Amino acid sequence: MSWQADFVLLTYRIRKQRLNKGLSQIEAANLIGVCERSYRDFEAGKSDLSSSRLFKLAQALGIQILIS
């Protein structure tokens, strides 16, 4: 699998888990200290997050990220 496919899968899983937790995109953005637009672009696959923000988001959503 390519890194692009991995990224799409990651953003899909994050969006799904955010919705399962009942969080809006604004609330998720506030959790990690980014503006709503940056968060929306991340979920849409148009931009990325810093690794520290990505891990903080994953932790808040209960998602485990493994780097290999």
C-alpha cells in the first residue's frame, strides 16, 4: 500500500471515530489547537497535521497509530 492510501485510510478512520464520539470538526480542532479550516482540510486529505497534533488527536479519539 502506498503512503497516499495509508493517509486516506487514516483520515477516514479519524473522521469515523470523531463522529462515533459525537465531536464536531470544531471541537476536534480545539482539542489539538488548530483552526477549524486546518482540521477540515486534514480530514479531507488536503493537508496534514504535525506529528504531535496527530498523536494528540488519535489519543483523544482512542485510535492507536503504529509507525513501521
